[in-house]
Amino acid sequence: MDPGKITSSIQLPGPGDSTLLLQHLVRIQAEFNYIPDKAVADLSSSLGIPAAEIRGVIDFYSFLHLTPRGKYDILFSDSITDHMLGSRELITDLTEKLGVTVGEVRGDGRVSVDTTSCTGMCEQGPALLVNRLAINHLDQQRIEQIARLIEEDVDLADWPKEFFQIDDSIQRQDILLSSMASATGASPDTLTTLLSPEPDNVLDILQDAGLRGRGGAGFMTAIKWRSCRDTAAEQRYVVCNADEGEPGTFKDRVLLQRYAHQLIEGMTLCAHTINASKGYIYLRGEYLYLLEHLQAVLQERRDLGLLANNISGKAGFDFDIDIHLGAGAYICGEESALIESLEGKRGIPRKRPPFPVTHGYKNQPTVVNNVETFIAASQIILHGAEWFKGAGTEQSSGTKLLSISGDCERPGIYEYAFGTSIRQVLGDCGAHDTLAVQIAGAAGVTIPSEQFDRSIAFEDISTGGSFIIFNSDRNLLDMVQNFTHFFAHESCGFCTPCRVGSSLLKDLIDKLHAGHAGHYDINELNRITIIMRDTSFCGLGATAPNPVIQTLTNFPEIYERQVQHTDYEPAFDLDAALEEARQVTHCFGPEAHIKS
Ligand SMILES: Cc1cc2nc3c(=O)[nH]c(=O)nc-3n(C[C@H](O)[C@H](O)[C@H](O)COP(=O)(O)O)c2cc1C
Ligand code: SF4
């Protein structure tokens, strides 16, 4: 994407529709580097939303701000894979060169530097965003160039184009990717073929193929589409979940970049099957660089009669798609939070049931599917259920795209038939001396080497696609620390077990990491993980303790070697903290120390 065109390519929503609040805010943030009070007041009167509520929305999304960010707003990706590639040294390097403190705006307003959750560039990190546009493959030389460009106040549009180059990095194809390998651009014939079977027939084929959702939960796609179609409604919606916030996952990014036509074919197939006339792609804010490309693909399809009215010459089949941008909130990948966000609100998960298939966007029946699911659905209709079932296992038909990163020679996208062992994946991507693999992201499972014969499948290790490799030089506690910080930051704060629990876990792991923890703290870790797992309101809080639970079970030694031989030691050294007071008062005797 041309950095000069960012603001002009964000859709300008029409006045009066409160569901467009978030899109207005994203555009204003991009234009002014913050949301001025005047804009809040104007939006409040034009959309009829109280100003306090608008401020609440701004406060919720980490990419929106009520005070100005730097003209060049730099956010380093804070994923564990970025750390493994040396991102922390590069942050220090850049902040020293620019004379700015992490988390603050430089006095002259020119630049701000901070961190953000995983930007989905794990195979080509370390990565950062500048004014939300990704720059990857960071090294000291690139950091030096960035510092110079900022000091010389060079417009982003004039920064070297190769900085913004994002590779596809597909390393291995199986049936899904190779079925699309020769597909280029829009194909009217393909859409005609997709729309020729009756909707009931489409549902039967998807059912027979056994397609399950690729976003992580693995729900049967045919059941979801059928329930939505069978619910009486004024309007039904098709929503593509392109939020891809799970640390270590980047396969949707590659699919959106390379196979956008096939995604839109899948969404159009769904609309035809469930009788919907409106669709949305919820694109994570970190993938802003894809916006222009996706809008161009949508327009091309409208121009060819493959989207909008009387699609493919079918009188009365009207369906169009808008793109909504997220604004830096991992919880918005959860489907009910995503719908709230799509309605312009804070991304707080809804109570379920009712599920989105009956009460979704604007309380109407809504199908929410992952990018890979829509693409797989369209390829199944084109090639048949048998073609799909030819790969995979009985309970997990077809293939899965894995986003492979961490300690291996060839990170990238690998497509495998379900049932493939972890050992084979490790061999293919050139991993050596592997200590552990983290599968399914921060909330996933930590697999030790004695379990490498287990397989990727819904009945064994289920994953949305993240596959991070750690070799034996790594300290897995670094990973646990990174993930507990991630969850404490990303908890939406709605329910107490997750809001407080994720923060307590983070503090306890920090204490352990610093070598101050005792057995009491390990017991506390165990106690909090159970409370969070059993009482959190949504999947984020219920799975946030997973990195701790998994490593306590599979790698107890990383805890044991950190634990002091005391039962309890405070994390905060009060006596040391009083040193400044002793210096000021010149009082150094035993009475000026805390008695141990
Ligand atoms: C905290 C959280 C984050 C999630 N993030 C994503 C995501 O980024 N992408 C995604 O497709 N599904 C995500 N999901 C799963 C969705 O809620 C939903 O199950 C999925 O979009 C359904 O699509 P599928 O059936 O095609 O997998 C997330 C779930 C939770 C609990
Ligand atoms: S579990 Fe966490 S993310 Fe989910 S509703 Fe509660 S606070 Fe929000």
C-alpha cells in the first residue's frame, strides 16, 4: 500500500449511522494522530451517541488516542517471536537515537515509540508499525535509516518502498493452496459454478465434506450456515473474521494478500446459500496495508457483475461487502465481540446463547467464519466433498494452514493434511534441537519433545494455525512471561476473574522471573489459573492461564529452578526502596532499616 494514500482509502461512512462510529474514529485518528475533543463533540451530535460513550470506545481500542501521538507513531511488535529475533535491543537502539522514552511522545511532537501486541509478521520479524503500516526484517541498519528519515521529517510516502514489502512466505502447499495456484484475478466462470447448485445441495456437500471452522473452535460449517438460513429474519449477514490476533498466526494475512478473490467467492457462496445481501470483512488494524488491495478487488468484482446487484446474472441475487477496520484489540477476534465492534462499540463479548447465527449483527442471523473457512468452502463446492475428504482424518477432513515461526530455518506458511505429526512439520521447516512447540497461540498448548509424534487434528492438537518453535537454548519462562503480559493487556476488563486474574498471573510470573518467588507463589499460580479457567465470562479469560498450566505440567523445571528455598518472599524490596529516604535524612543506623 502507498503510505501516502492511507486516509483517503479508509471508507468515509455516511452520517447518522451509529454502527459506523469506530470507522469514523479510525479515520480521524489516521488524519490527526489523535481524536480531538471537537471531533468527539461533532460525532456525538451527528450520531446521537453520548460523548462519554464515545470516549469509552476510544479508551477501549489501543490504536485510538485522546491526546496526540507523535507525527511518526512507531509501535514495535511485542510478540515472543519478535523478542527471539532481537526486537528489544532494536527498541533501545531506536529510542536512544531519537531521544524518546518508550510509551511517550517526544517533546517536539515529532515521534512516539511504544510496543503493541503481535502484528502478525512473525516469520519476517522483528517488525514494527509506523502510523499503522508494517515494516519487517528490522535490523540495526534499518533502525538507523528509520531514525534518519524521522529526524529529516521525510513524508512516509517517500520512505523506501522496500521497507513496506511484505512477503507471502508460502513454503508448502497441499490440496487447498495448490487448487488455487493457477487462479489469477476474478473468474466469472468460477462464480457461475459456485452459484449453480441449490442452497440445500451446497449445505449437503459441505456437510459431507466435514468442513469445520479454521479459526480455532472447529465448529461444523454446514451446521452454522444451515442454522442461520433457517432462522426467520429481515436480513442475514455474512462476516469474515480477518482479525487474526492470536500471537504467532499470520496465515490469514497471506490468504488475504494472495487469494482475496477466492475469499470473496466463498463469502458470496455463503450469502447465496443463506440468503444474505450484506457482508463485512473485519480486518485487523495491523493489516491496514491490505485495505487498498481488498477494496480494489471488491471494486473489480462489482465492475464485472460478480458483486452488488444481480450477481452473475442471477436476477434478485444482491450481495455486497464492506470492510471494517479493527483498532488494536485482540478480543475482537472472538465472534460476539467482533460483532459488537462491527456495530461501532467497544468489543465486549456478548452472553451466549443466543449465538450469532440467530442473533448476530444488528440482532439478525449472522454467519461469522474465518478467512480460511470461506476459502475452503468455495474450493469444496468447486472440487467436491471426496476431493476434500481425501486429505485428513475421519474427524478432521482436509488440510490446515500452519503459520510457522521461531527457531527453524524456513519459517512461513505450511499446508498439511490433518493428522500430520509435529515431528514431520519440524523436519520440513528445518527445526533442530527443539525443546518445545507452542501450538494454537498464547492460549494454546506447549508440547514437549516426547509428544512430537502427536498430530495436528481436532481430535488431538487443535489449532487456528499458530506454530512457534523453541530450541533448547531458550528459556520457556520468557514465553510464559510474554503471554501473561499479553493477556493482562488484552483482557477486555468486563469480568473480574479475567481482569484481576490476568493481572495477578502477570505479576506472579514477573516475580518468578526475577527470582523472588517461593512455594507460596507457585500455589497462588495454581489457584488463580483454576479460578480463571472455571469462572471467566468468555474464551479469552478461560484460556489465558493455559501457558502457565501447560508449562507447570510439561516443564516444571523452569519453575523449580527459579523458586527460592523460602516459603514466601515479597516481590517488592521495601528496605531497598527506603534507601533514598536514608540518603536524604542521613539516617543510616539499624533503626533506619526494615527488620527482617
Ligand atoms: C479470544 C478469542 C479470539 C479469537 N480470535 C479469532 C481470530 O482472530 N480469528 C478467527 O477466525 N477466530 C477467532 N476466534 C474464534 C471466533 O470466536 C469464531 O469461533 C470464529 O471466527 C468462527 O469461524 P470458523 O468457524 O470459521 O472458525 C477467537 C476466539 C476467542 C475466544
Ligand atoms: S473473560 Fe476477559 S476478555 Fe472475556 S469478558 Fe471477561 S474480561 Fe473480557
